[in-house]
Amino acid sequence: MDFLSTMRLALRALARNKMRSGLTMLGIIIGVGAVIAMVGIGQGADRQIQDQIAALGSNMLFVGSGSVNRGGMRMGSGATKTLVQDDAAAILRECPQVAAGSAGTVTGAQVVHENDNWNTQVYGVEPAYFDIRNWPPSMGVTFDQSEVDRAANVAVIGETVRKNLFAAASPLGETIRIKNLPFTVIGVLSAKGTSAAQGNDQDDAIFIPVSTHQKKLTGDTWLRFINVSAVSQAASVGAQGCITALLRDRHRIRAGQDDDFFVRNLKDMADSAAQASRIMTILLASIASVSLLVGGIGIMNIMLVSVTERTREIGIRIAIGATEQDVQRQFLIEAFVLSVIGGGIGILFGIASSWVISAQFKWPVLISPMSIVVAALFSMAIGIFFGFYPARKASRLDPIEALRYE
Amino acid sequence: MTTVPRSVPETVAAKASGAVIRVQDLHKYYVMGDNRVHALRGVTLEIARGEFVAVMGASGSGKSTFMNILGCLDKPTSGHYYLEGTDVARFTKGDLAKIRNQRIGFVFQGFNLLARTTALENTELPALYSRLPREERHKRAMEALNMVGLADRHDHYPSQLSGGQQQRVAIARGLVNQPSILLADEPTGNLDSRTSVEIMEIFQDLNKNNGLTIIMVTHEMDIAQFARRQIVFRDGTVRSDRYTPPNDCVDAAYVLKSMPTLED
């Protein structure tokens, strides 16, 4: 029998038992729908984490001054005074994987504007810092190299600082006092929000040229950190190795001795976060897959009942010339049609329910075309897999026995 | 029922050229637990093209097994079955399905029509498995229904048809692929006597006018008398095999005239 006739036959057989076919399909609908929705939620969470990490600055590496061991007492990170401006210049010069670098230091300070004051972190950085962190100003400008060279008293403030010191007034051109030193506000950074990695408010900060910070504010000659960006995300691992080797050499650290600095790779952080969300996606999808499996077993069950019920029909068909393949194909296509229609409705159901979830709980849901294609293929495979045994059973019936079956 | 002798037209004898079926020393036994049930114990016979044969015998005589083997639904344990000169034992399962489809028409006792499927679609069924194009299937099915006088009921479902009409649809189904032989297993078993004779009238008509070879299993003597040859089975062997003398043949159309109709 040709495919079209078999298809028509299958549809008619399914239409004959609408309630039963509907309930059998429901198993697949719920299964496919659950997989689509769960994968959508998982991928949505994954995308959100990726976005947050990208917001920290792409390809970013963080070089921090490290711990030092003084007679058995380890001083904790930031305790060494060995990381210096020349190290930052050397990294830019020596490591080809590095695109940009910004020497940086930080101190906590009370900041005053007219009658308002606010305690915040004051960072000394270089102009490249704002590009590396992917952090443009929302108002005014950031400082340039000439202002760093002459240790100008200029400040770029974070959004939280602006809110606390200026409220509704424009901060541009206003003078603020940091440790009693007057600074002119030349820009306000766009709001970045809470950091994904540390959970602190990134907007609660003031940025001034690193030279000003060192010479006028603290008198320190060493750096707390160097922000570095690699030429690409792939290059960041190589950059990390290069910086580590370079700094060990410059700081004359012998083999076997601990580093007096640390290099953190943002890609590593992104990877571990992405892995966590991927594990969640897999977990959700595998739980949902169980319901898909149960749906498939439902198809198998109904097909077995159907084969038994239609024993006589099968006997007639074999007697008048249906081959084993004809009979097998007939029942296989029936199971296939059940699961494919169920899968199709299930995809719509999954998209609809993830839409409802995202609207209701404000969760980001991402339905990728890939997950729809996989779900469609999977439901087809389920139809064939769970339809195979009943169809085979039908095709193996003895026509003499089958014709006698009451 | 009265038997009315009638002369047989010469055409049947003319068309009866060569053996369409030849069986040689057929044996069949089934193993049931420790017992071996012998269903056929050496059957040898020939059936020529154009014959109308009644196969008779009590239940357990082996006639059903014999028919199943003729219909290629079952295989003999030993012996040979030549259908139109070819030994069926050599065929694969797929070949046998094709033979059942192309060369053999089946009519069953219980009609065995597919429910919720129209008379036309039921008739078409064998043509569906021989992969004929849709138009050709319809054409042939309508012709077959026409032969059994049911063309006007082609869109009726089995539940809307009487027993006799259902059996006629089954006969049309058996004819749709223009087979060499028509095998009927107790075709009148579920029918009243008048309808039974109506079915015999169709058989005689198909046999005489279309030269169709018909082999019919029955245990009713008065049905068997409509056939031209009666083979009686007993304990797995052929007990008697005799031809009705042309003058003693019963014409179903004639018998019907003397039978009361349902309205009477």
C-alpha cells in the first residue's frame, strides 16, 4: 500500500477513537511542552548570566596585588607593594594577547559636596579603564591621558554617588572634596547595577586619574590592581599565562615560590557561571523528559490495545494480500501520526506556557529554534520507537488465528 | 428444497482447460503439547480451471486445513501444492502475500468486512495492496460491485446492509483483483436459506459466465448440490470425489423462483 493511503488509513483509525487518541496525545503534548518550557527557562537563565558577565567587560583580566608571607604570617591580598606602574607598562609592551591595560588603586574616602557628604570607594585609574570595563558615561566625559599625565583634579562619579551628592541637580562642573582636596566632576558613569560576581553596588564609586590618586590623595607608589583586556575572549587564557610569567620575572620570584599577585580571568568566571546554568538546564530538561517517556509508553500501551482489538481486521488484511511490511507500516504510521501531532501541539503548548511563566514570574525565557527542532525530532523518534513493537506484533499475527479471533 | 435437473452449458467444459490446482500427497500435522494432531493424511487431487467444487466433511475432517493450504495461509508439512503449475512451497512470505492478493479471492463465513468502511472501500481493499492507482481501484471496485448487483449501495456501511448484501460485498472484494480462483469458506454459514441460494446463484453465474474457478467449503448438503463437483473429507483424507452428472445439476436461479420471499 502506498504511503498516502496508509496515512489516510491511520488518520481515520485515530479519528475513530477520538477520546482515546486525544488522551494518548496528551501524554506527548505535556511531555514535549514541559521539555520546551524547561529548556526555555534554563536557557533564559543562562543568557541572563552571560549578559551580566559581558556587562563586567568583555575579555577582561584582573591583576591584583597578592598576599605576602612575612615570617610565616600571610598578609592577605592587597598587602604587597610590589605591583607598580612599570608592571602595567610592561604587560602592555610584552604580552601580544593584551589589547589594553589600566593601572589602578583604590582607597575609601569621605566625599563632600556643599552640605551633602558620602562615604565611598575612590579609584585611581587610567583612561583605558572605562573601555576595558565597557562602561561609558551617561553624562559628560571620562578623563584622557593628558589629565593623567598632569595629575589633574578631575573626577568621574558613579550613579549612586551622583544620587547621594547631587540629587536632581546637574553634577557637571561642580566641585567635590575628596579628603579635602577639590575635584571637578567632569562625567557621570551609566548605571551598571549590582555585580553578578561579588554582589556589591558597582555604581557606588568615584574614579580619578591614577597619578592624582597616588601623588595627591594617598602618596602610595604601588598599585592595588591592573585591569587588562585581551584581544579576544579566546586569547584571555594566553594573556593570563603571559602576565603571570612576566610578573614573576619582574618581581624576581623564584620557581617554587608563591606569586605576590594574582591574575583572574573573567572567562573562567563566565565559564563556571555558564556551567552552573547549563547543569540547571540539563536537570530541568531531564525531569521533563521523564514525562515525555511516560507519554511514549502511553502510545505503546494504546497501540498494543489497538492491535488486539483489531486482530480480525489484521487477519482480513493479511488474507487478502497485505504483506508483513504493509501491516507493520500501517501501525507504525498510526503511532507516528499520534506522536507527531502530539509533538506539534506540545511545542505550541510549551511556547505558550513559557510565555506565561516569563510574564508571571518575570523570568527570562529563551525559546531557541534548536530546542523546537530537537523536540519535533524527538517526538517523531518516540512514535517510531514505541510504535515499533506493537506494529511488529501486528505484522506477525497468524492470519488463520486472527480470522477466527472474536 | 427441490432439486431441479438442468443441463450445463458447454462453455464451462470448454474453459476448464488444465489444472489450476494440483495437490500431491499433502500431509499436515500440528504439534499440541506431546500430541501430534494429524489434520491431513495424504491428499492428492486436481482441480481444473473453471470448476465449481464443494468441499464437504464433518468438523475435524481436515477440510479447513486443506482450504487454508489452498489459500496460501498455511503450508503443508509434506507434499506438494501446485498453483497454476508452480510449487507454492518455494515461495517466500512476501510471494505468498502477493499470490493471495493477485490470484486468490477469499470469501469468509462471517463476511469479515471492515466496519465503518463503505462497501466500495471494502471492495477496494485488495486493490489497495496491489498498489493500483486510485482511479483504477475505484473503477474495478465498482465493476465488482456491479457483478454482485450492489453498485447502487457502494456508499453504504456494513451495518446498513443485510447479511446477504454483506456477503455480496465480500464476494465483490474477492473478485476485485480478477483472481484465478475464488475460495469460499462456509459462505452461507450465517445466512438464511433463501439468501444462501441467492449467494449460490451469484457463484453459479460467476462460474458459468466468467469461467471463475470456485472452491467452496460447506457442510450443508443442499448448498453443496449447487456445485458441479463434491469432494468429501474424512479423517484427513478424501473419502469421496464425484462430479454431479450434468443433468442432475441444480440451478440456483430456478430454485429461487420456487422459494418464498421475505415478504411472503
